[in-house]
Amino acid sequence: MAYEKDMAQKQGMRKRWPILMFCLSVLFFIVGGVLIGTWASNVAKDQCVSSTNDFNNDITYANCSPKGALWDAGIACIAVGVIFKLAFWVTLIVWCVSRRSARQAVYYNNAPAGPQQYEPYRGA
């Protein structure tokens, strides 16, 4: 039982961590894009109240709404997606390096000793 626990600890990082980080980054990029797209479609309808000055034909904008919660949530989701993307690259590099070092270390339990010199048989 203790042997199995030692082997489990020595296995290192599994392949699922880089895959999980990549999937989470894609998910947060999609959610952030949807939130910003929703904000953009709402803002395009009624961003500001415009009025025209008849004297010099200038258009003035008033009551412009701030960016709002959809914008903030979208930017936050994209920021979290970037963090997960960086974590993906770090975990992928760590996984590849640990995998390469595990391949290079070859241990032989019953390896033959070096060349042995035998004394010639002298008879009985």
C-alpha cells in the first residue's frame, strides 16, 4: 500500500491540467465575447441622446450612458481567459519538460556488472 502511494506521488503532473487550462480559457473568451457583444448591441440602440443646434448645425450628445455591467463583466471574463491561457502555456511546458526528463532516466534493477575477468580453469 505504501509502495502504491509513493508511485502515485512520483508520477508528476498529468496531461489533464494543460487541457483543462485550455478549455477554461476558451470558455472565458467565449463568455466575454458574448457579454461584450450584448453590450454593443444594446449600446448601439440608445447610447446617447442627440440634439441639433439650428444656429451652426452642430450635434451635441447628452446623457451618454456609461459602459455598464455587461462591459465590465465582458472585460473581466476576457482577462480571466488570458490568465488561463498563460497558465495553459506554463502547464504545457512543465508537462513536456517533465515528460522528457522521465524518458531520459532509465533505471535497471538487475543490470549486469561491468566486464568480468575469469581465471582460467586449471583443472582439479
